[in-house]
Amino acid sequence: MLELNDVSKSFGGTAVLTRVSLALNDGETTVVLGPSGSGKSTLLRTMNLLEIPESGCLSINGDSVTFGGSLTRKQVSAIRRRSAMVFQGYNLFPHQSVLDNVAMPPVLNGKADRAASRARAVELLGKVGMSHRLEEYPDNLSGGQQQRVAIARALAVEPDYLLFDEPTSALDPELEAEVIRVMVDLARERRSLVVVTHNIGFARRVADRIVFLADGGIGFDGTPEDFFASESERIRRYLNVFDAV
Amino acid sequence: MTDFLSLWADSLPQLLAATVKVTIPLSIIAFVLALVVAVLATVMRLSRIRPLQWVSRFYVWLFRGTPILVQLFIIFYGLPAAGITLSAWTSAIIAFTLNTGAYAAETLRASVQSIPRGQLEAARTLNFTGWQTVRHVIAPQALRIALPPLGNDLIDLVKGTSLVMVITLADVFQVGRQIAATNFQPLALYAEVAVVYLAIFTVLSFLQSRLERASNRYIRSPRA
Ligand SMILES: Nc1ncnc2c1ncn2[C@@H]1O[C@H](COP(=O)(O)OP(=O)(O)OP(=O)(O)O)[C@@H](O)[C@H]1O
Ligand SMILES: [Mg+2]
């Protein structure tokens, strides 16, 4: 369970999230939709404490933090190890091989020794279809390949929740499809995924749940069926943009 | 021409001795210490503690903003007036360390800041500690980026050591000058001194390009 309670976040006096509460269930794929600037990234980044809200609290499977005071390093790391983030820009470490990118983090986290971590990394890279490029450096890979390595890296630290912030927005359609395929597999395995995306097809086909952000709060929270059938003016306007293309 | 060559042959042992005894050790000692100072100044500059940032900025401002010759004079001739008397060697090491350190600190700061922010966020979400992030993400990349400009700082330092004669040290240039003053062959001698510097420069730029190539192996190759 990932729970946000009454979370508020602003940037320089501009409120982005206003008293947002949300409870996500393990094993579900939640897709976060919303117009540009509605706070999707901010919401996702809060779950990993890349953004620290002014108030409210966050708990993930028994670890919790209350915002407002200062957080200890221990609290932050306890929450952080429960999720891992996949970024739009991949953010692989360019000086490390594909294999090292995936194998190093568990070792640094003290979760596994070098040999075990390498074996696991090879397995995860196989899962995302990257077995053939283990010793390659990230800059020599296509965007789709880099993103699949980034997904393997996120899986390597064994998070409860995988957080995706527009993982395919920088990719051409065919490369997008390879990444989406990997994400669909993860959803089928009943991993807990939170996905910010503009890929409406993915939301329609894969989401167990849709969260729609608008005006600093949650404008919709429910099943994809209900979402795509919604009569709400704001949701219709948002979806029309995609129908137009 | 034969005159020229025999002049060179006669004076070469003395010039090489001065190179080995002063120019090279001074350059090496000052450069190693300068790197330590530069790392320290960079850590202070990029720390979140304001007074440390100020100290670092002030240091770089002071030593980049004044000529090395003035720095040498202040340390060797000026400080005794304040009760601090240092040998020529100590003065030279201090001046060249602090001067080169200031340039190297700027180089390192720019290198660290050129690492994309996204990588630091990735390190945070992967729960790396601050030290692990420095050790495994920032330092290896910053050093690679800094290598060519640091090599240039070293080359500048070697040539700059020719100024130590003003504080009585007998480096290769000073010894060349002394010989020229006795045999009245300034052209031959100064040309010979220039050749010694060129030889050092050639070795250094060779090493520099080797190091760069070794550390660039993960950069996208032209074929890819
Ligand atoms: N670090 C920051 N400093 C200042 N303002 C910020 C910062 N991060 C986000 N914002 C602002 O907060 C608002 C929400 O940003 P956020 O990135 O969460 O939106 P988003 O829904 O992810 O948008 P997009 O679809 O464009 O990615 C925007 O108005 C943005 O300009
Ligand atoms: Mg966003």
C-alpha cells in the first residue's frame, strides 16, 4: 500500500498539489493523467522524496514520513528504498557499462554482493531484452534500449513500487513500443506500477486504475472504463486533445 | 653550426641538472599539492555551507586575479616583514601550489557542474549515500572532463616555474642565463633552454593524449 495523506506542495508560492490524498494498492498499475503542468511529475517525485512537500504524510508498506519538519537521512532512505524511478531522460550513468549500471546499485545499497548482483543483473537485462549489449556503454544504445536498461536498473534495487515519469515521451513510436511491451509484462506480473504517461493506449489497455490530476488536486480516481466514459467537462476536454491527433 | 652544437654539448649537462633538480621536482610537487588544494576548494565551493563557499571563492579570486610573479615576491620578499621567513624552495612551492590550485579548482568546479542533474537524481532515487554518489557518479566523470584542462594547467605550471630565478632558485632558465653571461652566446643558450622546455612539453602532451584516450572509451564512437 502506498498512501499519500493531505499532501500539499508549492513552488515559490504557487500551489501545485493541494491537500492530495491517495491510496494505491500493491499489485496494481495506476496511470496518472492530466494536462501539462497539473503536477503529475511532482506527485510521482513526492512518492520517492525527490520533492519534499510542505505538509501531509506519505507511507509505503509500513514506512512513513510526516512532512513539515525536517526529515532524517534514515527516514528518507527507508521510504526511498521502497520505490524506484524511471525517468523520461533515462539518466543512466554513461561511464558504466550496461551491466554495471544495473549491477552496482544493489551492491552500494548493501543488498547483495558483487557476484550475486551481477548474476541478477544479467537475468534482469535478459527480461528487458538487453542480454546482447551487456558490455556496451549507454551512449552507444538507442533511446528505447537505454530506457529498458533503466527499467532493469530500477528492478534491481527490488522496490515495492516502480514509478515511471513519461518513460516513452522522448522516443520514436517503434522504440516506444519496445518499452511499452516491457511495462505491459511488468503489469501482467502484478508488479505495483505508477505510470505518468501521455500514452492513452497504455492507460486504456493496462491500467487497473486512473488518477486524473487537474487544478492542484485529484479530478478523477477510478477504473479506466469509468474514466473513458466520463461526462466530466474537464476530462472530455483533456481526452479530445488525443482524439484530435 | 658546429659551434652551436659544441656550445650545446658543453652546456647541456648543467641545464639538464637544473631541470632535474629544480624545474621538474618543483612542477611535480606543486602540481600534486595543487590538486589537493583544488579538490578541497571545489568541495567547499559546492558545499551547502555558505562561509565555506565564500572562503573558496575568495581564494580563487585572489590567486587568479594576481600575477604569479607578484605572489612569489609577496611570499619570499614580503612575508619576512611580517615575521615569516621562508626558504626560496618553500616560497616557490607555496606560490605555485596556490596559483595552480586556483586554476585547477575552477576546472574541477566546471567539470562537476557539467554532469547532468538527472544523474544525481537517479543516484538519489537509487538510495546512494552522498559519498557513494561522489565516488561512483561524480568523480569518475568529472575527472574525465577535467583531464584536458588540468593537463593545460600543468603545462602552464612547468613554463611558469621559469620565474623562480627572481627568488634566487637556479632552474633551467636561470642556469642558461648564467652560462650565457659568461660565454656571451645568448642566442645559443636561450634556444637550448627553449628546447628543454619543448622536450618536457612534448612528453606531457603525449601523456595527456594517452590518458584522454583511455578515459574516453565510453564516449559514443563515431561508428555508432
Ligand atoms: N523545481 C520547480 N521549481 C519551480 N516550479 C516547478 C518546479 N517543478 C515543477 N514546477 C511547477 O509546478 C507545476 C507542476 O509541474 P509538474 O512538472 O509536476 O507538472 P506535470 O503535470 O508533470 O507537467 P508535464 O506534463 O509538462 O510534465 C508546473 O507549473 C511547474 O512549472
Ligand atoms: Mg511531468
